[in-house]
Amino acid sequence: FIFFWAFLCVSLIHPIRDTDVWWHLKTGEVICNDHFPNLDEFTWTVTGRPYVNHSWLSDVFYYQFWKYGGSTGVIIFRFIAFNIIFGLLTLILRRAKIPFSVIGIVLFTVHSIINGRFLDRPHIFSYLLYMIVLYVLITAQGKEGEEEGELDLSTGVMTKKKRIQWTWVLPLVQAIWANMHGSVVQGGLATGLI
């Protein structure tokens, strides 16, 4: 497990590799400093045509990381976001009482599958928000016999009342997600399936 986490951290520290990030940064800058664009300002072939930026809030966040930290700020955000994503996945697996040795293998497998997607683009927010939705839903379900007591940090177990209270987060997460990436429907599907 420790080996995997070290491997994850090292794999996340690399220069910005995605060429689309610059468009997102510029759009975030325009939104923060001038206006909310509803016409395409950056495409040479269709300049001036109407368009809807479904990831405008992601662009604003990326621009803020860039503004205050340059490319290092964007890399630090990537590092933090994926550590939170894999941290939430670890907590979900621990709730199922899966041993750390197996969790390490699962995390390594997931890492191998999405490694090519460790790009600085709005879909990172989708991964993060999806894991938040899953964690809230699985935590709200709880386990048999969980009625009273405080939160146990080693197992993530909390009282039924506290579990249900956490579900208020879901509409807020969905509202934020709808402005960050078009994959917002995944949160609704997860809510319906779990």
C-alpha cells in the first residue's frame, strides 16, 4: 500500500502535457477579468459563432491555480486532486474491510487504467466529484447495527443520523459538477444505482 502511494505521488509530478489546458486557462482568465464568453473567441475557423462552455467553472479554477502558482500551481492542483481521489477510494474499500495489501493492488490497477488521463483538464474535477458522490452514498448506507456512537476514524463508521445528514451534500456537488464538466450525469446515475 505504501509502495503504491509513493508510486502515485511520483507519477503525478510531471510537466503540463496537454495542449488544451492553455485554452482552458485563457477562458478562465477572460471570465475572471473581462466577461463570460458566449461567442467563440479562440477558434480561427469559427470565430464569433455562439458556443456554450460546459466547463466554465473548471476554467476559472485552473486559471486561479495558474495565476497564483504558474505551471507549478497547476501541477500541485493535479497532485492534490488525485491524492484525494485515491484517498476516497481507499476509504470506500476500507469500509468494505478489504485488507491494505488488496487495496494496494486495486489502486495500482485503477492507476494503470487512468494513468493516461492524468491531464490538466476539466475531467479531473469529474473524477474528484464522482468519488465524493460515491463516498457520501456508501457512507449514508452504513452497516447493520450502526445506530449510535461517534465517528470512528479507523473504519469510517458513524451514526445513522449523521450518515443521513451527509446526503445534503449531493445536490450541492451536482450543481457544482454541472458547471465543471459535462459528465455530471454520472453522479445522478450513481445516486440512482446505489
